Amino acid sequence: MRAFLLTLFLICSSVNFLSAQQYNLKIWTPEEGLPQTEVTSMVQGHWGFMWIGTMGGLSTFDGLRFTNFTKENGLSSTSISCVYQTRQGATWIGTYDNGINRLSGFSKFTAYGTQNGLPYGGITSITEDKNGRLYVATPKGIYFLEGNTFKPLPASTGVPAKNFWTIRFDRNNNLWLGTLGEGLYRYNGKTTEHFTLENGLSNLIVYSLFESRNGTIWIGTYGGFTRFDGQNFKPFYPDTDQNLNRTMAIAEDSEGKLWMGLDGGGLLSFDGKKMTRLTSKNGLACNYIHSLLYDREGNLWLGALNNGLQRYTPSSFTYYLEPEGVRNKNIRTVARNAQGNLWIGTFDGGAGVRTGNTFKWYTTENGLPHNIVNHIAKAPGGAMWFATNNGIARFEGAGFRKYTFQDGLVFNIANYILPETDNRIWIGTNEGLSLLENNRFRNYKIYGNQKDNFITSLFIDKDKQLWAGTKSGVYLFKNGTFRRHPQAAAMNFKEITSITQDFKGNLWVASFDHGLARISPDLKKTTHDHIDKDRNLLSESVTSLRIDSADQLWVGTISGMNRLNLKEYYKDPSGQMKRFTTADGFRGIEVNSNALEEGRGGNMWVGTVNGLIRYSPENEKRGLPTPLLNIFAIKLFGQPVNWKERGYTSTHGLNMPDNLKLPYDENHVTFEYRGIYLTNPELVTYMTKLEGFDRKWSEPTTNTAVTYSNLPPGNYKFMVKACIRNGSCVENSTDYAFSITPAFWSKDRIVAIAVLLISGFALGLVRWRERNLRRLNTLLEANVKQRTLMLERKNQEKEVLLKEVHHRVKNNLQIITSLLNLQSRHLTDPAALETLRDIKDRIKSISMLHMRLYQREELSCIDLSEYVQTLCRSLFSSYGVREDHVRLEFDIPTLYLDIDTALTLGLIVNELVSNTLKYAFPDQRKGTLLIELLRVTETDYTLTISDDGTGLPDNFEEKMATSFGLQLVSSLIKKLHGTLKFYSEGGTQIRLQFVILPQ
């Protein structure tokens, strides 16, 4: 007795009380189509559909919609007690008050009652022996089916004629029978045994029977459950009140773990050693579970008392919300301290640290500068730093040391904090960058507007270079100055949210507007990659990045989370990213910035606007699912057909005729099909092809039917594949072959005679047509030859005339230039002479354009590269500048432009290069003038004119407002829908961004 009590204590103490972590559970009620809230029984049929018995009727479920059946459809009663599907595919439905029903196909019911030998009343349980004979439990004992008649089990078997609650055949063909108060019976075909408490049963009230894959029999009882290993019974008693531990249903998952549905105690899992309980605190709709089903995809379905149907999908994601101690569900940032404990920062809820399974919280009342915490980071020495909406703070275990604007911080709203060492802390704010070193601040700003200085992220790469992400782009901070990354700028990458670096040394940059980009930390390299939705990125609004210890890039977005295996990416950069959405159990959806942190054992902590989430890799499903695909029906002219009445046999209980041959006038055929994927049914799409009619597969679609009309006689094979959206298709197709026979009047003899007659008539007609065509062809050839000669002469005349026009325009412009030269000899005012020279240079740029045109064969366009080089060398000559004094370099690819666009760009280059030659190299200073043209997109271009001269003067903006040349440039650039920017870093850089529409 003492040994028994010790064993009982150990078993009870093994129950694991979960904290109220939220799991991947989904609920269906009558609002979603379920016929009634009390689910009594469930099976998954051979075609993948679920059959669900309720107190309001029978329902079939494909993951998206319910199809319900009641008395109006032929059921004998809507109070369904049990549903059973035989190994041959027949579905039997027991009722509580009116016998049993057999379902044929998907809609035809046959009722069995007293007229078929059953006693009055209902059926509590159904099973079959190894030979396929059906047995049912009735109020008068056990009955078996023979033909269309049910017969009672003879008294000679020793099985009493009483009301058994549950019955089941095991693999050895033993019939187990459970009662509600008299224990358990076993009938082996010859003798019957009776088991009670003396044999080791946990209770005499038996609710459920289950045989696991290893042959163990599990008996669900009042207050617990019992295991029978073939020799002995061993009872198990879960914790708490036995009234809440009535084991109503048992199921086994793919790992051999048992799941118990309890009447009041929720859901219990048992791996042979430890019990783990899930209740309404973990997301169950109800603690009263009456039926369980483990489906082929690994989902556990729960039928609850008065709370409908629920699906538990083992997921890699566990949720931590208010019941787990998370005070504010909007988690802005996550970080781990030196001890491995998790810190979280919230929006207006302060910061919390998780030790064990509990959180300790800090707010402004505890010294935190502000309750909006934007970022948390650990310094190398272990101190934790906090960036808030009211400055920054250092936490060492006892309290906070605050730093604000009054202490020298550039701005109080701090977005990112990056401890380089224990005494060297970088802070990104809404108004620039701060460095806290030895308790003193140094502040830096980017030359530009407010967006340039709105720093959202910081990163120190492997070469100790500091990178800053702002609302305007990516910047390298070096020697106290910021340099914008050219490739990020060329991609128009703005609204930067996160920066990190991979094992190859490349930087990964997240943008809230433009997705994800890979760039090089070397500003001179042009290699980059832009990843968007085409490669499975959930959203181009990317909020957070993290590379884990397995070289996987985690990407948080506002629509879920992605993961990119970087080793695989460098083998095939075009590969797809892994998605995590609500369909995968990731319900947080919008991931916050700075909110990804790797934990122990490959875990990943994720901060979202809807709580804290932990990813655990052990439950992640690998590979793509395989929907169970079947063709269910064939319709003619959109109407169902009773193929049995037409003399066809059907296969597998479906209304699908074997060896279908349709007459020529029944050639309007509709195929209905369905791929069952209960986990994520909304992701299933289909590709179809009718071999003998279609040349290729259709595009993936969600349609579950396809119609072919006016099919000609012939042999066909309809094929359908199930696909997963944003994934791949199942390799093998589901096929159905059929034929359409020709009409009687098109038999071979009739067709042959018709062919001969038509051929003779056609031959005579062809010969007559040939003679006429020869005469017409000779006449047409003469007319075409004459017309071609006339057009060639006219075309040559037009080309000569157009070249003459360009030549005359060029000559006239040279005459104007000569007149200006004569006029300049009578002027002594330097300003006037300078003005005349500018005018002559502008006229020269126009003249050169026309000269290039009349020298080319193609008169409608001009090569921009040749034109700009000739123009610049002319300006060097005009200003008396030698190229060995100022080196002239070009990086302009061949680009043919229309006359108007080329002339506009030529005038702009004329003005900008003239200004450079005037002011950049005073006092015979030597240098380099570089002109580059970069194609950014199909229509966007960037023209850069840079020199290493004296740079822009301090009063440049005032001069720009009064300079006629720069005003002319501003006016001309509007024609190109462009913008002009000036930079002065080691010289002058003028960047012209403009648009050239396709010709």
C-alpha cells in the first residue's frame, strides 16, 4: 500500500503546469458553418475530408467550408453519437436515438433501424474486426452486420447484453468493451474476460479506448487513464480534482505522444513520463473535450462540449502576453543580458527582464527615463543601455543613470544605442548622432534636412566602421563626416530600419519602403542585390534584421517574418525566402524595429505589436505539404449525372464512372476536384491540363472546377496538380481518362467518300486558281518594282534635304558666332566680354549638335557620349585650358537621344563645365574634371560632374540665385523632370538626376 501511494505521488507530481503561454489554436463555431457547438465524434476520410458528428447533424469539412447534413438529407436523426469509417471507405454514422446510417459517396444516406434487426434506441460506439465485419454497441448489447441485417452477439460468447459505452477491436482481433460503472471486458473470439479495479483499472467508468502504434491499449476512465501492455494494467492519475480528469477521448501523434481529452480538465499530453496540461488559459475554447482526431498533417482536432471545433497545430511559435507577465503587448525591442536573461522594451509600458518564467518591470517610477523604450543593448562589460523617448540610461542592476539633452545629448528622442566599448556609446536620435565617451558627449550631424539626421539604426562592421541608417539613406561615418552609400542611393533606398553584416562581409539593409538590400561596405564596389516580393518577401516594409548563429538572416516585416539561409543564398541568389505568417502559427504579424534576438538552442525572440513571441526550431515543419488530391465529380452541361443509372460502375465510392465514353453531342464536361490541406487550406492552388486538347498546364488558380466545351471526338486525359501558393506543385498529377465518340454519319466509309468528292472538287478549283494567280502575280510584281523605285528616290531626296537643313542651321549659327567675335573686339568691359563668351559657347553647343546630325546616316538621334566629349573639348579650347593642366575624364556609355533631349543636356553640360573651368582651378591649379553617366532604372539616369578643385564658396546659394547660367540650368532641368544637387567634399560634385522616357 505504501509503495502504491509513493507511485501515485510520483505520477501526480510529474504533471507539468504550463504557464499560460498561448499556442497555435483555431476555433470554428456555428458562425463559421459548423452545424452545432457540441462535437461528439470526428474521423478523417480516405479523401482527406473530415467528418464531424454533432448534436445538430453531420458535417464534412475541407478546411475552408462545412457541408452539413440533417434529416432533410436522409439522416435518421441529427443527434450524432459516433462516426466511423471502415478500411474499405464506407462511412457509418451512429445516432443517440434512432439507429445508424450508412453514407454512400458524399450525400446519399441509408438508414438502419429496427427494420434491420437493431433494437430500439441509439448507437454509442462502432468498430470492425480484421475481416471487415461491422460491430455496434446498442442499449441491448453488441450487434454485428451480416448483409443488410444486424444480429446480436450470441450469449455463448460470454459478452453480456448490456449497454456498452465504447468498443474497439485491437490488432489481435480482440474486442474490448468499456462500461459506465462495471469496468472493462475483452472478448477474444472464444472466451470473455472481465477487468475491474482488482486488475489495475483506474476506475470502473470507462469512457474511451485507444490502441497506440506499438500495440499498447489505453483506457480512458473517470479520474484518469490506464495502460495495458499485454500483460498488466497500470493506472495513471493526473493532478487536481478527478471530476475534471474524465478521459473522454485519446489520440496519438506522430512522435508517439498521447493526447487526452478531459471532461473539465482541458487537454493533457503524455509522453510516458511527463504530463503536460493545456487549458483555456493557453487558448483552448473550452476545458470540456469530448472527441479528438490526429490528422495526416500532424494537426490535433478537438471537439468541445458546447464550444465547437478547435484545431491545435504544433507550431514553432509560443506567445507571451499578459498572463505570462507581459504588461504591454507592443514589444518595441528585445535584448539579452550577460546572464542570458531577456530584456524587452515596450511602447509606453517601460522595460521588463525575464528571469526564469517571471518578468520584473521597470518604469519611470523606478528611474527609467521614459516608458517608451525604443532600443536596448548590452555593453561588452555587461551593462544594459536603454534608448527612450526622453534620453538614454545605463542599468547595472541597482538603478538607472540617465543622460538627456541637458547633459549634452544631441536630442532627447533616442532611437538606437550602440555600445562600442563600456565607455564609448553611440546614440542615434531624431536630430543626429551622439557619442558618449567617458561621460562626455560629442555630437555630429549630416549636412542636409531633418530626414538626413533622423537616425534609426547603427552598426559597426568587422572593419570597425560605423554605419548609420536614416530616413534618407545609408551613411558611412568616418573621421567625423558622413558619406552616403552610392549603391543604396542609386536604388533610392530610404527609410532605413536596420543594418547587419553576414559572414561574407556584405551589409544587409532593411527599408520601410523598399524591402531588403545587400550592399558592399566598400563604397567603390557596385555589386548589390535588391530583394522584394518576387522572392517571397512578405512585405517591402521591412522593420528588423538579425543573423543567427546558423548564418540565417531573419527578416521582420509588417506582414510577418521571413528567413533566408545565407549559405544557400550565395549558391543561388534567386532562391525563395522562408515565410512565417498566421498560417504557420505566427500571429504577431507586425514585427517592430530592433525586435529580433537569438536565444539559447536556436530560439529566436520576436517583438511584435501583438506581444512577445518565441520561435523554437524543433516544431518547424520541413518541406512543402502534400495536399490530398482527388477528382470528385464529372458534370455534363453543368448538371450532376447519375452514372449508375447510365450503366457505369464507380470507383472508391465516388460518383466517378469507370471507362467513360461520351457521345459526340455530350461534349460539355465539367471536372470537380479538391486538394485537402487542413492546416493551410487557403494556400492550395491548382493547375489543370486536358491531354489531347490543351498544349500546356494552366496557371495556378484557386478554382476547384474546370469546364471544357465543344470537345471534338477523341481520347482525352484530364490531369490536375495541387500546388502550394508561393511554393511548388505536387510532382505527380491526379488523372482521369475518357473519350468522346464520333457521330454515326462520320464513320470511316462516309468520311472517305466525302473526302474523295471534296478532294476532286478542291483539286479542280486549285488548278483554276493557280492560272489566275500566275497572271495576277506577274502584274503585281511589275507594279511593286515601279513603286519601290519611286519611294527610294523620294526617300533619298528627303534625306539630302534634311542634311542640308542641319548644315545650313550649323552655318547660320557659325555666322552668328562670327558676328559676336567682331562685336567683342569693340568691347573693353570684362563682364560684357565674359557674357559674350558664354553666349558663344551656348551657340557652339547647339551648332555642334546640328553638325553631328548632318554627318550621321541616322538623322533622328545623336550619341550623347560623342556629343558631350566634343562639347567639353571645345570649352577647354574656348577657355584656353590644356588637358595636361586639367585632366578631362569621361565615363559615359553609348546612349542615343532625340534632338530635343540631347540639346537640353548639352546646354546644361555647357553651363556646368564652364563654371568649373572658370572657378574650380584658380592660379594655374592642376586637377581633374570627371563626367559620369549612370543608368539607375529603365528611365532614370544620374549625370555627375565632379572635380577636385577649390570646392563651392561659402556664399554659393546667394550666387546661385543671381547667376544667369545656373538659373538657365534650373529651367532646362525641369524639361527632363530632374533635380540638381551640389556637394562640396574634397572638391565639387554636381549630381543631376533626370528622366528619359523610352523612345
